[in-house]
Amino acid sequence: MSLFGELDVYHDSAERSAAINMAIDEALLEQATRPLLRFYRWNHPALSFGYFGQYEDVAKYATERDMVRRWTGGGIVFHGDDLTYAIVIPETAELFASSSKAIYSVIHLALRDALIAGGTGVELATAEAAQKSEACFASPVIADVLLNGHKVAGGAHRRTRRGLLHQGSIQNIDVSTELAAAFANRLSGECIERQISPRLCTRADEIATLKYGTDSWLRRR
């Protein structure tokens, strides 16, 4: 069953900085009136870490990667060859009333089904598979996507009164455009292609300048 009756889908082919990618996701959450899905890439090898993460845990990568603190939670994620995505669920959507754990599970169920349909034999992590590590992809949590016991997809949430932002990464498997389309179609039977507007880019630039691109945000903990 589809999670959304209709879904706006952004295949954002522009390669962007870590700060701008995070800012676009936040700008989409600010403005969204319908559920949406954005796929995106990075213009340099990057590293994102969760809102509650410690800068000292990632400082050694500062000369190697474009680093950013996410607004969502979670651990350390290395970006570059992965397929990164964001889902925005506005507060008017029925799914928004569900718990964060339930939303996490149903999103990953859709991703699991898309991967299985494409011939990749993945499964969702159970409580027995969960581990503790600062590196996100070294520590699956319940409902993460696993291939042969290794995590290949995870995510994190941010909930506000306006809606919920889910940011996820798919890596260490084939992340073709076919996978992106299959995932979108599992989320909704009515996917509508959209483009990032100049107005949204302007707002994202403002957010990046004030937040994600600042040293104070990066080192706040």
C-alpha cells in the first residue's frame, strides 16, 4: 500500500555543497504543503553528522571532506558515492500523526521492497542486529536496511509543528536511477516530477549562510 496519495519528487541532479544540501532540505520542510521526496548528490566527498553529535568525533576528517552538522539526529555518514534522499511529510498528511518509529519503519519497508523488486536481497534490521557505534553505517538500528548483515540504508528524523523531515542515505549497493524511481513508486502511486525553484534556492542560500555553513553550527557540541 502506498504511503502517500500523491508525492512531489525532486531528482536534484545538481551537485551541491554539504551546507546547501542541508539547507535545501530545511527550506523544503518550511514550504511544503504536500508530501515530497528529494534525491540528491554532493559536489565533494562529504561527511554529515547528527544534531547531537560531537565535533571532536569528526574533526580528523576536516581536511578530507566537506563537513556539515545535520538538523536531524543520527550518527556519522560518509557521502560521495551514495544516493542521499529527503522526505518531507507536512503536518496535514495523515502519516504525520504516526510515531517517529512507525514512520521510520514504513519508509524503510518501501525502500526494502524497491530493492527486492530490483533483485537485491535485503532485509530490515531487527533488535538483535542493533549495535552501538558513532559511525552510522557501522551501527544498524531497528528497521535499517541490511544486505548480508551489513547496513546499506539508514536515516534520521526532525519533527516540527509544520511537518517531519526524514533524511536518508543508500550506499554500498547499486544506486541507479532505476532504484530512485522504484523507491518513489513504492511510496506513492501518483508521483509528480518537480524542479528546485529559484525561490527555494534563494531561501536555502539564506539558511546555509546563517546556519549550516557557519563554524558555530558545525562546532556547537
